[in-house]
Amino acid sequence: MKKILIIYHSQEGSTQKMAEAVSGGVSSIDGAQAVLKRATEAGLDDLLECEGLIIGSPEYFGYMAGAVKGFFDRTYTGAQSGRKVFRKPYAVFVHAGNDGTGALNSIERICLGYKFKKVFEPFIVTGDVSDAVLLRCREIGQTVAAGCVHGIY
């Protein structure tokens, strides 16, 4: 089974709904297993053991959630020794109150530092989490999972 780690932060529930839809998409692919964790609960072992990573964050003050940044801070040094995460496939989704670009840019800058490989265009949502949004989140999970299962990434 290819493990796809989905880390997220959510205070009001919108980003959590999106993360759960992403997880459902991953789980719908034979040979893939979704590992859904709040950013505060995920650690280095989770990152090293997964074949793909999907990051979900709300936008706070034009930046990613502090909990998501904390995940990156806690895992960076251990992940870099021996190039353990080099070109690990990743995708990002953001629930924003403004335009979400600040949160997205900060996440992508960090992913560049990790040397992850972006495999799905970032998804930014402003406003309510509609059924169409949840469908798109499910597609993110399916795409990353299928790519990992079939050795595309």
C-alpha cells in the first residue's frame, strides 16, 4: 500500500472538510492508503514513511496556519539528512478569507526548500466549502494516490 500523508490545520471546520474529501479520494484508489493527520499530530516518521504528501491550510493574515509551519519546522532537519524526501510528490489546498496567495506562496517556498515535487496545481478556495469544492478535493487525493500507486511520480 502506498501511504499518502494528508496534513492540515482547521479551527472552524472548513479546511477539515476539505482534508476529509482529499482523504476519501486517496482511499478510493486501489493500493493507496490515506493517512489523515492534523499538522500538530504529524511528525517526521509520518513524512518519511509516506509516498506522497498533501498539505491543507487556512489562510491567516496572508500566511499559512502556524500549525502547518510548525510541522515543517519539526521535520526539516531530519528529512534533509540523506535526501530522504527528495522529489516526494506533493499537492496543496488552501481555504482563504482573502485571496490565499500569501498562504500558498509560503507553503510552496518551503516545499521548494524540501525539494518536493509539485504534482497537482494548488487549489485555493474562498468562501463556503461547496459540493463542487469537495469534489475537487477528492480529485486531488485521487490524482496524487494514483500517480504514486502507478509509479508516475
